[in-house]
Amino acid sequence: MHVSNSLSMLSRPPSSKKGNKNRRLLGLPQWLSRKDRRILQTSAEEYDPTEVLTVAADGTGNFTTITDAVNFAPNNSYDRTIIYVKEGVYEENVEIPSYKTNIVLLGDGSDLTVITGNRSVVDGWTTFRSATLAVSGEGFLARDLTVENRAGPEKHQAVAIRVNADLTAMFRCSIYGFQDTLYVHSFRQFYRECDIYGTIDYIFGNAAVVFQASNIVSRMPMPGQFTVITAQSRDTPDEDTGISIQNCSILATDDLHTNSSSFKNYLGRPWREYSRTVFLESYIDHFIDPTGWTEWSGDQGLDTLYYGEYNNYGPGSGTENRVTWPGYQVMDYDAAYNFTVSEFITGEEWLDSTAFPYDDGI
């Protein structure tokens, strides 16, 4: 709060298409060696087991649980520690503490390597602590695996992944849950070619996060409920945070698609006063309500939020019947550009090191 108040006292620089170029990363880690870059770019069957920590549920690796491999990994490492998680189902709650930096989890494919848990608020966990995979270590990467919270819709808040770590990215991962699936808690995050499933507020938090080329899929809620994809929680205008969904597909599961007239389905709602979410160049299917967005509680945040849509397409993308809140807008190119990888998460300064593909602009 002290930091937030201090920021509020500073004059804000003028916005431009190119954004604030004076932002620089502090304490940038020493990035991938040529060897580690090669490991990230090869397929699983080409891994040299002497270069990675291997987890195998059947006992053929260095460890049988991911937790044991994470515990073994060096603390506060400036180099990547690559943990190859072989095909299998890993029933464990995995925590990457803040002192386990630059951890890389590589699976055999999102349909083959599965991390699963079932913690929920109904069963006594906080939302924060319910995560199947909880990431606090800076520089975390994941590729080709699934993380799920299988608690079910009746257990309410039940997180599959929580990320409160800077410079994190996930590629070709599947993330399954119902309410509160993906907790993009804080810092800079990037998700590419991921499948994210949920019912209510299933992408939520106060990170600066960009999703690209991903399938965002609403699932059938319980009777009497509605679905809502995002619940962004920016609570002051000085925070450079928000959810940017670019070149993604906004879809419904088959059962919800068939019964979409029985449920209201929305793009987002304002968890906090300055909630900020944009959809750019994305396909939006017809199940999304024509109003697009919904309230959190009365008129909370409707004047101060920033919700935008730019150049989306598909039967649910029409903006003529969208909400008329002061904070909602159909964006122009310059406004949309501010939410790209290069501007919003300074991606050109760190994503190259991940070996994951990304688009830097519109």
C-alpha cells in the first residue's frame, strides 16, 4: 500500500503506441546456455538423461515424484534446472518456492504427463493454497504437460495453477479446473498454445499476462450458475497489470455448447475497482452473451475498469450489444498495441531465452 500510494504521487508519462520504453528488468537472470537451449528445442526422445533430472512414476527416472525433483534442484540458481517429467499421472501438489528459481518442467505431451490434485475451498483450503501447481520461483517454464484440479464444480474455488513469480511462461500445456482454474496472481507471465478449461472466474488475478494462440474453453456450470472467463483484480490505476488475450479461441465444451441458451456466459467481470482485460484478434463463439461482460457486485468498478475488444471475429464477437459502461471500449490499433507482448510484458527482453514462440505485436 505504501508503494501504491507513492506511485500515485508521481506524474504519469504520456501514453503512446510504443509505450514506456524506459522500463527495464531489474536483476535479469543469466539466461540459457547453448546446451540448455538445445535441450528445450528438442523432442522428448532426444533428451540426454545426463543433462536433466528425470521424474518417472514407474521408477525408471531419478525421482518418482516431481516434488522430490524440485527439492533436489539447486536453490537460487541463475541457470535453468530442467526437470523432465515422463509420461504418467502424478497425484501431488507441487510447489516451486521463491528460492527455486529457473525451474523448467518438460512433459511428454499434455495428453501423457498429468499433474493432478483436488484441494478446494469447500474442503478447507484457501483459494491461494488450493493450487495443484503453485509457482513462486522466478523464471519458471513448463511445456507439454497437463495440470488439473479435479475437485469439481460443487467444491467452488479450486485452483489448478497459481503463479506469483516473474518471467514465467508455459507452452503447449493443458490446464483443467472449474471455478478459479488459473490464478495469474502477479508479475509478468506468458501462455502460448495452451488449453484452459473452467466455469467461473477461471482466469483470475493481478498479473501482467498475455495469452496467445490458446483455446480458452468454458465448461458446463452447476444449475443456476453462469460462466465467466476472467476476473482481473487490479485495484489501483498505477499498476501495469491486466489480462491480454490475443489470437485465442473462446470456446465452449460440447455439453455447454448444446445447452448454452440455459446459461449466461461472459468474457469477464471486475473483481477489483480497476479491473483490466482485453480480447485482441480472437475467435469468440456464439455462446458468449451479446452483452459480453457482467457485473461483480452492483456498480463496482464499472466507471474505473478497462475492458476492451479489438478486431475479434466469430459469431460471439459482435460489439453492437455490448455493455455501455464508461470503462468498456471497442479499441483502436494504438490502444490494442499497448497490450502486446513487446509493450505489456516487455517480452522481447526475456521470452527469446525460453525458446517458446511468441508474436511481439498486433
